[in-house]
Amino acid sequence: MLEQRLPGYKVLVTGAGTGIGRGVALEFAKEGAAVALHYSHSHAGAASAVAEIEAAGGRACALAADFREAAQARALAARAADFLGGLDVLINNAGITMNQPFLETTVEEFDTLFNVNIRGMFFVTQGAAEIMVSQGQGIVVNVSSVHAYGAMVEHSVYAATKAAIVGFTRTLSLELIQKNIRDEQEAARSLPSGFIGEPRDIGRLAVFLASDESRYLIGQTILCDGGQSTVCPCTSDFRVPIPQKWGQGYVPGR
């Protein structure tokens, strides 16, 4: 059996009732960490993950918080720390999406996405940072999306929230590193890899970012997207040879 990389770590994963967040929480538990799984609506998913972790001999709990309310987001860190006995790592994964034509987007829709995706992240991080500062160290990992770098119609609000995470991470890292708290960002989704990424793929990256193996990474954005961001937007199928021949008359042999 391989040695666990994060024995004794105390980790809070937001948005851990489904998908990426749930997978991240399970990966941390496999590496020996005690985990607090936050959820808003997906109690069943978070509870089943807790049961899976406990069945394997680990320690975990599920905590509900509505990130539309800043006070609940901020208080979540302290609740997690109470259960865990401290807080070493915060994985900011919670977020919601919506597609809506720009001209039809309402103030309520705009506010809901920004409150959950940005304001909630901001204040849970603030609460976590206070705990980490008192401990003398900590790690924050923010999960964004390829929507921060590439456009898709009807996603103007969602993309704006995900791009805001990039700027938030870079600026926050300058403040927190002075207090011995590392802050990284990771953006998700796939295609050129030939397969669709799974939650555990993001979980393994998050484990790496939380371990001492990444201690020299500060305020960085890591695109874990299966190579999607490497493809030029004007490219059709990158696996098919380009039929056109450019450079004729300029490049010898063309």
C-alpha cells in the first residue's frame, strides 16, 4: 500500500455534494485527510461521501450553508474547523451555472451567480484565512473554469464570475503569502485528451497543490482541462490534417 500524502490534514471542500467537489473530498480522504464536505442542496451526495469515507476508516462530516448569504459562507470555515480541530486546506469549489442570453439576463439572475460564485467564495476564504493565520499556515485552492479564458454564448454572467476568480486568486495570494498561506487556482474541463475528465482528476491535482510537493507554487493558475485550452479557437478538428497549404511562394519547398 502506498504511503498517504496528507495524513492528519484538516480540509474543507465547498460544493462537495456532487461532481468535482465530491470527488476532490474523496481523494483527500484517501490521502489520509479529515474532510468537511460543504453542500447547499445536495445533502444526499455529501452524506453518501461521508459514509464512504467513514467506512474506509476516515473522518468526515457534511455541513450545509447557503452561499447566497455571505454570513453563512463566512461562518462555514469556523464550523468546519470546530469539527476538524483546525483547518489546513480550503478547496473553493462551490459554484452554480446558468445560460441566458445577455439581453434577457435579470438582476436577480446576475446577483445569484455572483453571490454564490464570487461573494460566497470571498467570505468563506476570509473566514478560513483568519483560522489559518492563527495557526501560522494554510493552503487555499480555488476552482475556476475554462469559461474564464474562452467564450460561449449565453454565459456572460457565469464567465464573468469565473474570470473574477482568476484575478481574486492572484491578488489574494500576494496578501496571504505574507502570512504563510499559499493560494493557487485550477481550471477544469476536457476534450483533446481523448476522454472526459473525472472528478478524481481534479481531486488528484488538488491533493498535489495541498501537499508539500507544490510548496514553490504561489498564486498560479493551472489549466487542468484535458488540453482544451491548447487548441486555437478557429481550429475545427485538430486530429484531421489541414487541407490548405499556406506559405506557398514564401517558404522554400512549399
